[in-house]
Amino acid sequence: MTEGKSFEISKWEVWQAYERVKANKGASGVDEVTIEEFEADLRGNLYKVWNRMSSGSYFPPPVRAVPIPKPDGKVRVLGVPTVADRIAQTVVAARLEARVEPMFHPDSYGYRPRRSALDAVAVTRRRCWSKDWVLDLDIRAFFDSVDHDLLLKAVEANTEDRWVVLYVRRWLAAPMVHPDGSVQDRDRGTPQGSAVSPVLANLFLHYAFDAWMAREFPSVQFERYVDDVVVHAATRGHAERLRSAIAARMIEVGLELHPDKTKIVYCKDDNRRGSHEHESFTFLGYTFRTRSARNKHGRKFASFLPAVSREALVAMGRQVRRWRIHLRTGGSLTDLARWMNPIVRGWMQYYGAFYRSELYPLLRRINTYLVRWARKKYRALHGFKKVKAWWRALVARYTRGFAHWAWTRDFLPTGW
């Protein structure tokens, strides 16, 4: 133990935490100190974090509440800690992750190393082919409802470091400051957006759901990405029994299944007869439903497949519209490509991983906006034939100019 310090925390741990926080970027907290301003006295600021954590005198400041609109018109509140607090949380998260990660369930995918949302989507797709029914779980307001006592009990069971428990307790109790200046005390929940919340959420749901499922229903397969869960069942009756059992389990641990959003879904395809009230569900931005596919002989058949959800498409479309591409005539196409490509490429890599043709209309809209940009910038391109000829020459000459041209170079003949 460092001389004169209550807890053994290395300066190297704090430095590594700072590098992770810097890489993740993020907004400032209640003190309005940005990462750049924090770095103005980096050595001194990191020493303060280390010194206070090591001596047991670190007390987290309030968390800044940032409301984020949801597709359904409601609001999700993110909690943004200060830069220094994010570093302190990352130190604790790293120490806790090293202990609990090996025990987590293989079908838990959220915020875990070497596991991704796309891995969860791929496994879900494969299991929907072998099981006829899905229980699509919606845990109501999970991050606002986590029982502090149960969570601290789970943390205490998985660490010998008293300071980890001490600081988790303080973070859970840290108040939240809303945009209107009001201060909200918290006796439940863990704010989304904090660096330590992902591992705490996974730890809580490991005991509340994963380990319980493995114990009570060892043959039942599921995929969980933090609080987003899909459970597979062979029959409708089995799915109904699972829903009742899981609902009761959630009540035991202080949570609740949303009665309207939790639903039983029939994975209908060419080999499955009949129908059901629900024949689609959305998981991690992908909507699973009956879609046309081709077998190895080129024949079409109906399969149960994931593709980008309508909600995700609407959100991306709104972002593209906010770019106001046609008004950016002061720059060049190269300038446009430089800032657009990383964003569009990210959409393609994620939402185009399965049934990518559903993404094509959005990509064509981007091309249409580029055509509008050209017509506004160059007077000679006002006629449709002229702009069409210019476009064909452009995409032939610069085949990789824009990331999405690898998939489609078409544009819409109207709206430009």
C-alpha cells in the first residue's frame, strides 16, 4: 500500500482511465470543464483524482442531466459526470470488470470485450430459424429503477477492494442537476451515460436475470444487451409461461416488465403455418420479420430475417436532412466526403450488416442531396439531362469518392 494512503490505487490505473475517457470524448459535466480544459493542467488534475481516491476522500460532484428525445416522443435522461469524475469511475469500472467479466453469461453482449450488438443480432437471427417463438422483453425504466441495496450487495460479493464498494455507493447517491437548475436526489437507479453504469447494469442483471435463467430454465436460449432482452421458445404456451415467470422474477428484484411493450412474437416463414397478433420485433436497431430471401438455387422463399428498423431509418434520415447539404456550396465534393464518409460508413457497417438493401433508399436520398448541391453550385447543371450526365461522369471517375457509392450510385429523379 502507498505510504499514508488508505487504498491501493496506482497512478497508472488513473492514467489508463484518463486515456479511455479522452478516447470516448463526451460533453462537460456540471463544472463545464471540457477535456481540453482538464488537460491544461493534466498532471495536477490527475494527481488530485488519484490522491483523493487513494485516501478515501473522493466525493463525486452532482451529475448533469441531459434529456435525449426518443422515437416514441418520450425523453431519455442521460447523466453526464464531470471529466474528473468520469476518470474516477473508469478506474473503478476497470477494477470491477476484471473480476466479474469471466463469470458473465455467454449470451450477455452489452459493453463487453470481444462482443458486439451485431454478434447479438446474428445469434438472434440463427435462433429464430430454429425456434418458432420469441419473447421480446421490455424492462420498464431499468436505469431509473435499479435497487441500490441489491446492486451494492452484488458489488460486495465480487470484490475485496473496500474502495470499489465505497465509491460505487457514493456514485449511486450522487444527485442529478436538471437543465432548469433543479436538483434531484436519487435513491434508486444508475444514470445512463456514466462510465461505471455499464458494468453495474450487467452485474445487476447477471444475478437478476442471466444466472436465474440458467438456474431455472437451463435449456432456454436468450440474448441480452444490457436491458434489451430476447428469449426463444419452441411453442406459444412455453413463451407464455416464460413471460409469467420472468415477470415475477423482475418484481422480486425491484423491476417491472412493461405490460404493453413486452410481447410474444411468432417467427413466421415458409415452413410455419398460421398467424399471430405479433409477427415482428425490434432488437438493437434491427426489425426481425418475414422477408423475401433466395436459396442456393436462386429460388425465392419467405424467411424470418433482421433488417434496419424504421425508427433507425427515420433517425438517420433526419440527421441527413439537418446536414443541409445543398446549402454547403462554399466547399467542394471532397470537403463533403471528408466529413460525411465516417458517419455514413458507420451506418453501413452496422445497419447494412444484415439485409442491406433496406438501407439503399436512404443512401439514394444522400445522392439526391448531392445532386441538389451540384445544381445549386453550378448554374450549367439546372437541366435534368445535364445533371444526369454530370453525375454519371462523376461516379465513374471517382468510384470511391463517397463511402456509400460502393453500394449504390443512383439518385432519386424527383425532389432535387
